[in-house]
Amino acid sequence: MSSVSIKRERLPQLDTFRALAILGVLHVHATSLATVESVNLKAFYLINVINVFFRYGTPSFIMLSSFVLFYNYFNRPMDGKLVGGFYKKRLLYILLPYVLFSAIYFIYKMHVAGTLGTSVETYGEMLARYWKNLKEGTAYTHLYFVYISVQFYILFPLMLMLFKSSKWFIRWAIPIGLALQWAFVIWNKYEWQYQSKGSLAITYLSYYMIGAVLAIHFDKVRGWLMKDPKNLPFKAWFLNGLLWVSWAAVTITHIWFYQQVRLNGLIVDTLWYELLWNLHTMLTALVLMRTSFVLYRKAPKWLIKTLTRLGELSFAIYLVHPLVLGYYRDTKDWFFSQVQMGSLTYFVWVYGGLICALGVSWILTQAILRWIPGAWVLLGNVPSSLRKKKTGPSASASASKRSV
């Protein structure tokens, strides 16, 4: 299949998508401990709803990352310049921040454990442990997403050649992705039993394939994304309705399932966890794509401006927010020494962590990216709206070509 290089229009709606995705990540992280601590409080029910509902964050980012890559690269000629430029950008704006933040969180964990500056291990042992964390994406709980992204970046040129060379593969990409993903899940459960399988790209292959297919067929799905339901052709209107009904049914089931597990000790085969998570997050990623375009068209300008800025900063906020949340959680004893713990006060404290993690990370990363030269080294690509001058190699790259 030959390709003619075509410059694609920028899709500002994708920043809205990024904003909704990072809000999902923040909600899950802010409520993770609370799902265990609140089982004897009435607040548990609401906390469980929030924690499960917003689990779409990382899978949605992966789908969007794939969409952006294929949207920008599929119609460009495949040559050494294209591949070299692709890897240069990912090395500078993704891999370098990952290495640096892995070191930051590696030190932070030692600080929390009280082993920083002690003689518990030699410098050689410490460096060996850091290297192990780095190559497994385990320096801190959230960095697995960047680790997964790096795996997909390594595979991308090969995947791009495969998609460009075979219409058959494009047609069957999503079923193939699901089949390979689930073959791995089942094999890992019964044979390999690798504990950190969530850090392996194949666990998210279905999302990657969905993003690629949507990008390649964007001209065909544009109408679904842009139009009101009443203006869609009957087939598109029916499929859109089916998507929303299926999404609502699966999401409610997923929330109920975790309520039974956490509150009543329900024991089921682990494949049910995988199935409900996979269905919920896949459908939510598609719903978010549709919602992002609707919001961009209909929401007030102030809201779109806010979501756009949040989307532009989403990668930097993703990297920083666990530090803010970690220090916020240290206020728990003080907070409940001032007020009596109950369902309402506990929920206020938990949601305060979300607001604090979002607000402080937002202010901090925006200030750093705007005012500190070379901030791209630590926080990735500087959004064009914050860029006063060229701050690093290829800094003039369009924000629509960012990978996350």
C-alpha cells in the first residue's frame, strides 16, 4: 500500500480527551487506599463507585497515544528520516523524563521507608535496584504507564509497516489485538504467572489496535464524532446508542462486582476481573472520544479553555501528582485530630487529596514549563501555549503530535 505524505489537521478535541483521562487517573489514585479504609463507613459506597468508574484513565491514554501516532504517521512515507525523527522525539520527551522521575521516586520511596542515607545497602546494590525498577517500570506505581508506552514506541515502526502493507490486517486488527491480549492473559494465569503483567504492553494491545483503526479510518468516523445523534444516519445512530447502553450496563456491573468483592468477600475466578475491566475501559475510551468532541462543540468556552490546558499538562501532571498525594496523606492524623471521623468528614478528606493533587500539580508543572528553561528535560514537551522560545530540540513540534 503506497502512502502520500498528507499534513493532517490538528484536532484540539484530543486535549479535552487528555483532560478527561488524567481526571480518571487522579480519581483512582486518590481513592485507592480509601477503598480499604472505608469499608466500615457509609462513604465506602460512593468511594467504591468513584474508584471503579474512573479506572479508564491509563487504557484511554494508551488508545489515544495509538490514535495520535497513526493519525500523524500513517499517510507519511516510511523512511529513515521518519523513523529517526519519531525516536528522537520519544527519547527526548518521554524516555528522558521517565528515567529522571524513576530516580526521583526511587529516592522518595527510600525517604518514606526511612532508609535514605543509611547503610542498609551499598551504592552498588542501590544502583542495581534502581536499574531493575527502571527496566521493569516499577520505580513507583504509576510509572508503568510510561514503561508500557516505551514498549509500544519500540514496536510502532513495525506496526506501522504492517498496517500500511495490509488492508486485511487493518480490517481484523481489533479482533487480533483482543485475541493476542487474552491469549497472553490466560497463558500467564495458568503457566507463566508473571506478577507484574500490567507493565507489559500486550496487556493493552486491544486499546492500541482500537486507536490505530480509529485513526486510519478517521474520515469515516468523523461524522460520528462531530454530529449530534439526531443528525447521524440510522446505522450510526443505532451503533452510537448501542455503545452508550453497553457502556452503562458494563460500568454498573463492574462497580457492583467490586462492591461485592470488597464489602462481602466475593471470590470468583480472576478472569472475571480481567473481563469486566477490559470491557469497561474499552467502552469508556470510545465514549470519552465521542464526549470530547461533543464537549468541544457545545461546552462553554471557559470550560474548553480549562480542559485544553489540563490536557496540555496531562503528562507532566501524571508524573508529579503522586508526590503531592503522598505528602497530602501525611495530613490524615492532623485532620482527624481537628474533626471527628465519620462518613462525611472521611470523604471530604479523601476528595481533598484529589483536589490537592490536581491543583498543586497543575500550578507547579505549569510554572516550571512556563518559566524554567530546559524544563522539557524533566516534564516532557512544553505546550505551545506556554512556550515563549525554543526550549529544547524539536521544541516547535505541534502539540497535536504529542504522544500522550
